[in-house]
Amino acid sequence: MKILLLGSGELGKEFVIAAQRIGQTIIAVDSYENAPAMQVAHVFEVINMLDGEALDRIVTKHQPDFIVPEIEAIRTERFYDYEKQGITVVPSAKAANFTMNRKAIRDLAAKELGLRTAKYEYATSAEELQKAVQEVGIPCVVKPLMSSSGKGQSTIKTENDIEKAWQYAVAGSRGDVIEVIVEAFVDFHSEITLLTITQNNNPTLFCAPIGHRQERGDYQESWQPALVSEKDLYEAQDMAEKITEALGGAGLFGVEFFLTKEGVYFSELSPRPHDTGMVTLAGTQNFNEFELHLRAILSLPIFEITLEKAGASAVILASEDSANPTFSGIEKVAALPKTDFRIFGKPTSRPYRRMGVVLSHDTLSTPINEVIERAKETAKLITVNS
């Protein structure tokens, strides 16, 4: 099959590797040359994916069987036309459109499906944000409707933070939508990602829950399995199945939840492999999240997903700008037991840019906190140099 991958970051790179292993043809697309997934794809294209005509041009040129979005900033309304042409959009044109915009997915979850979410409002200006904060209350969280990896996300703790939050959200927004969602702060004791796999002719499956910790709106460590009560896990699975069924299509969804004393709150959803799911590269499951996404897309039946090990991932971050980043300390990590790493191959670095990930694993009987701490300490051994 011929797969057009829209977005070529580190998650796309692992997806391409999974696809190459079973003989698929990949065209990797991004806004800059030498993006990670381009380095392992058959062909690449460099375009602005918010340019609908440019998008149409490469679809016509390559005539793919599948279009697989990896990022938010895409002219997703074009996807409905591609489906009419007989191209499969992953998971579906509706799913891609709804989940590329926090407004559509939040309204679907809260208003149409009745899932428990934080109280929220929208704003398209600093003045509207002021009113929205009054409605929602302080503290609250502000996020651009279109962004990823925590870009533009901040917490308002006092009224003095409102103008700054608006400017930060606008700067971190992707695409041509300048609008934010303002969410009431949820008093949660933990947050999880539930990787949910929808299949064309088989039942929906769930991976063991993944816990994660964030800073600056971006994940720093993730671990599997997360410690979740049976009641909360059942509630999360029920919510995940309802919302993925409403979106339609086949593929892997990363569904995020807050766990609180009152129960489970739906947070966000990505219609593709999730950054916190990189922990599955530690061999925690019989299939990692990228293999599961691919198999679901190709309608290859997935009989079961089994938890094989306890694992954790910890990110390797850059600290400064560089046009030619290099790495030191890799040999120290390579010498450690039950440890692995990935360097993404991004051609440039900037402060806090995710450049790689360290992976740690152990037996299922090992306390998960030990595995997390090992991953965190190991990630400190690798330095990104300018």
C-alpha cells in the first residue's frame, strides 16, 4: 500500500519504520526538509500543509491508498474530498477534522456524548479571555485550539496572568485559527493516556493505561502500567470507546484522562500514536503503539494486546539553539542494563525541544517508581550540544 504521511516528526518516524518492516511505501510530508520521518521514508515532500492547493497537488501526484495525519496544522477540510475519491483518511476525515481542533472534540465529548469534562469557555481575543476566565474561575488553564506538545499552554493563577496567557497562546498556536479554550482547573491526583485501537472488522481494544508527568504542557516522563483502580479504568475505557466510535474509522487514538476523587474526566484526544506512548518502545507490550496503528489501518486483525514488561520513558531535551546539534553521553546509556534510547534526528535544536527519549524496562513485579526513576536519571546522562 502507498501511505501519505502528513507530518514527519519522531512519532511519524517510528510509524514509517513499522510500515517499512511489512513492505509498505511511505511518502513523508512536512514543512521543512530532513524531518525525522523523511530520513526513513521512500519519498518526501516539503510543503505548507495549511495550503490546500499544495495539499491537493501532492495527493494528485502520489495517489496514495491512505492519508495518515501526524500533526494538527493541516487543511483537514480537504480530507472529506479525498475520502470521496476513494482514499482512506486515518482514522477518518471526521476524526481528523474534529481532533485537529480542540473546540470540535471538546464539544463532541461534553455536549453530544455527555462525557465528564472540566468546565470550559472559548475566547478569540484578550478581552474575551478576560470574560471567559471570570466564567470559569481562577485557577484555570488556557490552550490554543490548534497546537501540540503543550505549545501555547499556560495556567492562570491571578488576574495579572491573563494578558500574558493570551500572548503566549497566540505565539504557540498552529494553523490559522486564533482562538483559545479556557478550562477550569481539575484537582486531579494523576493523569493517564489510554491507547485505544479501533478496528474495521474487529472489536475495539485498549492498551494498559500509561501514566505521565508534564512540564510546560509537554510530557517529561511516561510509564506503563499506570496504577489505576478497576472502577476508574472501566470508566475511562467506556468514555474512550464512546468517543472513538463517534469519530469513526480504524487506527490508534491516544485518549487522555484526569483521575480525581470524583471520578474520571475526559481531557483530550489524538487520532494517532501519542507521545506518551513512546514508552511502548521499551517492549512493554507485544506490539508497540506504532505497530498497532499500522495494523489497524491495514485491517490486519489484532487478536490481543498483552502487557509484557513494566517500562518508562524520559525525554532528552535541548537547552539552546543549534543548526547542527550533537550528543554526548550516549555510550554511558548504552552500557546500562534494561535500558535503551532513541535519538530522533531533528536537524536543529532550540530550548526545550524534544530531541530523543530514554527507555527503561523491568519485570512486571518491579515497582513502577523504580523504573521511572531509572529512566529519569539515565536521560540526564545524555547532553544535546550546539
